Amino acid sequence: MRISIFGLGYVGAVSLACLARDGHQVVGVDVSQDKLDLISSGCSPVIEAGIQELMQKAVASGRVEVTKDPTRAVLGTNLSFICVGTPSSPRGSQDLSAVLRVAEAIGCALRDKDGFHTIVLRSTVEPGTVEEKFRPIVEQYSGKRAATDFALAFQPEFLREGTSVADYDKPPFTICGADSERGVAALRELFGHLPCEFIVTDIRTAEGMKMACNAFHAVKITFANEMGRVSQALGIDGRHLMALLCKDTNLNISPTYLRPGFAFGGSCLPKDLSALNYMSRARDVDTPMLSAVLASNQIHVQHVVERIRREPRATIGLIGLSFKAGTDDLRESPLVELAERLIGKGYSLRIYDPHVNVARLIGANKAYIEAMVPHFEALLTDSIDQVLNCPIVVVGQLGDAVQAALNKRQYCDQLVIDLVGMKETAALPGRYWGVCW
């Protein structure tokens, strides 16, 4: 393929060298003459393991050229990668000026181009940027229509500085968000040979994926460092502790718990996290992230309360009360917390949980629910139909019987609030709202 790359920093320079190595004709575009001169002489403008040798061979192959002229680059290629920077403003927002300037330049070039062109953003941008900001500019200056006269796509890169060449050749996956099949086909032709899954999604999700990955990496690093400081204060080798933690690939290093849903609770997580935060404070160890976890969890409960408050006041049916389906453990249950907050706001509740039996509750379990929701036994019903008659139904636990009953009993004006991720929402006749989706 003939490919143009706008922006020759880390991502652009590595992409240029690797694509040329793989046999493609590549045109590099940058406003910096110094970068263009370095590449023309066979040198990389960035310092990276293996990049100097790779760049030298790529330029010597005759498959690399550079220019400051965006029109020349677009007219001479059939696909353009946008790899310009999106630095932070003082308040934290992204500076998209370079991205939007490229959109204008490509749009002007496309006005004079007869053939189909594919534009792929790799710069990290806020979800919605491609469709709401980039596309209108290209269409305005080109006089052409996206997905018809040209393709738009977003492909997040997962290149780490220092190992970017190796990461290019062995990515965790290839994410392709595109507005047309032609855009997907172009990226599949370029990257389908890589030893990873090629995943097609919508453009907004692809944009969000890059930010989510970076945020998760930052969270992991911060978690390890905070646990390291706490461990040090407790006389533990934090490196050894975290090495042991990583050996658990069922719960710790796995997809477990990484699915959006309702707040966490139970007899372990809140209690142990509170204890860890107390131990840290007692030893003058600051752990801002760990200290904020419980507050964030409380906000997640309030998120549901605020959604309910946007509806006309009505009786609320709550399916599930215990911490986890199949148990009667009510301690630190987020559903109990939700019920307590709604009652405090003056709402009437009907609660259905087939595993919670008032007569069988004993000890700390009984004391907890009586303290949180006095006279809660008057709210419980053993009939799911009574709950499903309520104008608002909150699904906090789900089983086949509950799903079947909802499919049969929901009516048009009824609102179902889903906290568990129901699978068959299309069959519901009424209104539906998911807690995180």
C-alpha cells in the first residue's frame, strides 16, 4: 500500500519504519524540517531500541520519502495515519489543534483527489472527536462525504516508549473502529498478519479503549506503589507481596471484577479495605487511591438513587437484597445500602429475595440489617409478582425465573433499572436503564 503518516514523533516514526520494512511505500509528513532531514539521512528522530537500524534500512530500501506538503502526501497515497500530538492544557483537556489542522489539510487535498482515501487517527483523543470534530472539518474542506467518498477510522496504538518496535510487532490486539467496510479492509490488509486478534468495533469505543487502557495502567502502577509503601511500613517486602498477588490468575490478574456493574460489598472487601486504610494512616503512609475506593463505591450507589429521583415518585420494586445471589448474607450489601437511601428519601419499597428469610437471620447478619433498615421484614415479599407491579423495578439479582417473569410482566410505562447486566433486554416491552451502559 501507499501510506502517508502525519506526525513523526514516537508513534509516527516507529510506524513509518515498520511499515516500510513490511514492504509498503510510506510518505512521512511533519512541520519540523529537522525531523524530515534526519529521516532523509536514514536516522530516526526518536531514540528507541532498534529504531536506528530499522530506519536506516527502511530509507535505504527506497520505500520512504518525507515532505512538509500534506497535499502531495495525500494525493500520492491511499491511506493516511494521523499521529500528531494531543498535549494536555493546564486544566487537563486535550489540545486538539494539531489534529484539527491535519483534518483541514487532508480535506483540502481530498478536494482534488479522484480516488478513495482512508484516514486513520492514532492520536489519543476523547471519544467523539473523530465523528464530531474531525469528520465535519474534512467534509467541509473536501466537499465529500465520509463513508462514501473516503473512510474514517480510529486505531489505538499500544506502543511503549523504549519497546515500541517490539510492541508494534506483537501487540495485545488490533482494535479497528471504522465508519465503513472499506476502512476495516484497509486496516486488516495492513495489520491482519500480526500475531493477535483483529477486533472491529465502533469509532467511539476504539477512541475510548486507548484512554481506558492507559488509565488502567496508571491505576495498576499506583496500586502497586501504594501497597509497596504500606508493606514497607508493616515490615513486608512489597515486591515479594505483589509477586505473590500476581500468581493468582483466577481473580487477581484476570477479567474477573473488570465488568461494569453495581457497587461492591460483602463481608470482606469493605472491611479489609477500611482496615488497610486505617493501618496506613496509623503509620503516616499516604495512600490516596486506596483511600478513595470506598468513596467511589458510595458514589456508584448514589448514581442509581439519582436516576430514580428523575422519575415521578412511585413505589419501587427491588429484586435482591443480599450481597450475592444464592446467599442470605446482608452485611455490607450495596442493595441494602440502596434500600436504606431510598427509604431515607421517602420512597416506598417492595423487596423480593427468595434466599432471605427473616426467621433464619441470626447474629451479625441480623444485627446489620436491623440497624440499616429497621422493620425491613415488612418490606419483604415472597411474591415476585408484587415487585413487578411497581412502576420502577430495580434488578439487583437475576436468575432464569426473574428474567422470564420480567419478560412477561413488564408494561410499557414501567422502568427497569438493571444493576446486573441482563442479556435479554430487547424483549422487554417497557423502558430500560443500565447502571453503566
